Amino acid sequence: MTKLRIGVVADIHAGATHPNIKCREAIGLLEQVVEEANARSVDLFVTLGDNVTQTSPEQDFHHLLRVKEVLTRVRAPVVPLFGNNDLKFLSAEKAAEALGCNATSELRRVNGWTLLFWRPSCSVSLEHGIHLEENDLAWLRSALETAAYPTVVFLHAPIDGHSMVGNYYFEKRPDLSGYSNAAAARSAIEDSGKVVLVLTGHVHWNAGSTIDGIHYRTLASLSDTFRQSGEASGAWGLLDLDPALILLEVFGAEPMKWSAPPRSKDTRWYQPRLGKAGASEGSRNG
């Protein structure tokens, strides 16, 4: 296993400008990111979905083509994922046609790392939130059986359920910030003993958590202003995967650097305590 460097960008939102998101600047911002990623010699480049802002089938397809044109300048292989905006008016097959990528989830092995590019359903309903379909979970379980340690999972929306307090979009609607049945995905990931990191977008900020030794991180949006400055964040990240250390550095107006060692293969944390009436077996020495 050797070091692997991955350029990542989330929530590009190319298209017509919306409040708080500089969609019309997205293509120019992406061009800058591609130049920087090439200069830093990435081995792979990944978009974490919401490559466009939903407008209409014709406009969304047009802007996905523009995103693809910029991504063709990356000197490393590129893997675009889909977000809820990409698939509002387009099928996964039509979005994949525009972006020149697979319409379904895929597993890749690079430099001794297993990379799961998970493209589950990500339709957002104001009534029902976001829900993982059974076939999405079945793919994840099957991929994890095939995967080898260490594995990194990439998808659009978070599955760690981290706090949305202070989030412009989701504090009042945390049910829209991630999958309602994310616990099923986490259970499969934890039981595999192979996953060390899950990287997502969707919530437009740099955040995350660690559950059962598995690190979950989210990446800020490329074109969101988020702060009251009114300027696009220009966020993008470098993910350096090393057998001894995972390092994620985010650039732009909201810079951040995070690092942690990957959990060891097949290790588990104690299960949470049950309380005074029946403490869990593993908590006796806690």
C-alpha cells in the first residue's frame, strides 16, 4: 500500500445564481481548482455531487456538459458523483451521459486502497427527507464484501448524523441534511471492519465526526457564500491517504486542515452503555 492523493470538490452548483450561492461563478471557480489540482499532482479527482443547480432538464444537461469540459483538463482520472440537484430533472443515465461517467456505483482499487464511489438515490422530499433504497444498501453490503482494508467511501449526502446547529440550510430542517435510514449504512460499514473514512458534501460546510473509529467528513461547497461577505468560498480539498495518517486540507475562504490515523483493521469501539439498569458488558471498566 502506498500514498494516494485525491483532489475533491463538492457542490459546484453551476447554473443560474440562487440566493447565497454564486452559481454563475462556479465554472470559473472550477477552472481554478483544476489548475491547482494539476499543480499539486493529484492521482485522482472526485466531485461529491450537486455539480449543477436544478433548473430544468435542458439547462441542467447544458451545465453538466460545461462541468465535464472543465473536468477533462484534469490530468488525473476523474470520478463525478451525483447529488440531489443533478437528479432533480435528469435520470442518473442522462446525468452520466453529460458528465462522461458511470451511472451506477463503482469500486476501484488504487495504490492498495479500495475506493467506493457510491451513487445511491438522493432525491430530497420536504415531506420524507432523503432515504436510502434497499438496492442502494444491497450494493454497499456487496461492495464491502469485495473490498479490502483500507477502504474509503465517497457519496453525496452525509450518513453520520452530525449536528446541523448553525447551518444556514439545515439547522431548521436537519432531516434534509442526510439519509433518514443512515444507521443501516453505518452498520454495514462498521461490520465490514475495512472502512477508515467516509467523505461527503451536501451540507455545504467543513465538519464531521468519528463513529466506531471510522472518520466521517463533509466538504464545503465550491460556490456557496455561507458567510455574510457575499463572496464564493472557492472550497476544494486535497485528501492524502497514507497507511499511517489520513490528511484532508481544504482551501478557499473557509480553509481547514484535519488529520487522523486510520482505524486498524477489524477493530471496534465498545458499544454504548445501556444505563444504570443494565450497563453493557464492555463498559465494566469504564
